[in-house]
Amino acid sequence: MLNWDQIDTVLLDMDGTLLDLHFDNYFWLEHLPRRWAELTDRSVEQAKAELRAEYAELTGKLEWYCLDYWGKRLQLPITELKREVMDKIRMRDDVPAFLSALKDSGRHIVLVTNAHPDSLSLKIEHTDLAKYIEQLISTHEFGVTKESWALWQKLQDRLGFDPERTLFVDDSLPILQAAQEFGIRHLLAVANPDSQQALRTIEQYPAISDYHQLLAAIVATPRHQA
């Protein structure tokens, strides 16, 4: 599936790639609409419909991922509301072994997420991601999302990675396409980002549903030190 001899840097998405996307889907599609409805003159179904429409308009834009934007828009403490259901935040079961293998192989591992810094902090607080990954980047630092070519240029300027020797893993096909258009050579999609939803069929990119399938190849091909 992947030629690990040609991979020095591994860029990893967070939600749906390393963490179960069920938390985010539940929060944005169920919990937030319900709490918003409680505080306004709306039914839960009306709140869900209004928010889904707004989500669709903002897909791929920084505002969609921005807790400050939604806090101001809805007049709600978004981070505190996330804490109400933080028991749903969890790493995928196959991630610890995957990250351990990558780390032991000597490759440069970087988490790159569109999540707001407060959301990133909450997830780092409730998972062991920081145990495996030293560099954790929110695209809010750059003011542009992974859907944009400009983000990849800014990211390369900061990290100095060689696109030809870089692997990017994400559950979003539009984001994988943006990385491909920038020149990232090795791409991997996640077919099962939400543990509560069915496995997706992905044809555009190589796809994985269990990182354990990659472990033997990673261990067998440690990064060659210059």
C-alpha cells in the first residue's frame, strides 16, 4: 500500500484519523443543537436544521472550525459545552501501536488539524496524543485551512518537509485532494473515521480501516539517517 522506504515525514490529521470522529459528530449534530434549543425559542429539530444549513455554508472555511465564531454566533460557551460530553473523546484503538511504530522508526511525525486551538487543547488533555507526537499544529495559527493550497505552502515553510518523501493521512477527501495538488506524494485516507458509522468505500486514494495492517512494514523500514 505504501513504500515506507520513500517516507521520512508523516503528517497526521486528528479528528477521524487519530481520534474517533464520533465525539465531534455527536457534539455538533446532537449536543450543541439540543443545548442551543434549550436556551432559545426553538425546538431541537429546528435548531438542528438551522445549524446544519450553516455548517454546509461554512464547510472548508476557517469559521466552520472556529470555536470563537460559533460562541459569538450562538452566544454559547462552546468549549464548556464540549466538556459536558468529553467522555466521548477517545483515541482509535489502533492508534497507539501505529504512533509507537512511527516514532520508533525515526520518522518525523506532525499532527496538523483544522481544529481550533481550544479544541486541540481539550483533546490533548483527554488523550495520550502528546505522548507520541511532539509537534501539534492547529491551522488557525496560519489563518487558513488544510483545504487551501496556501496552508500547505505555509506548513512546508515552517517544517521544511520534502513533499516527495512525505505521507499525509486524513479522513477528508477534499483535504487529501488539496494536499495532492500541492505535491504531497504519499496519501492515505481513513475509511472508518466514526466508530458509530459504517465503513466507507474510498476509490480516489489508498484507504485504511485498521492501522495494525501497516505496522510490519513500518517496523521493517526504519528511516535512513543522513
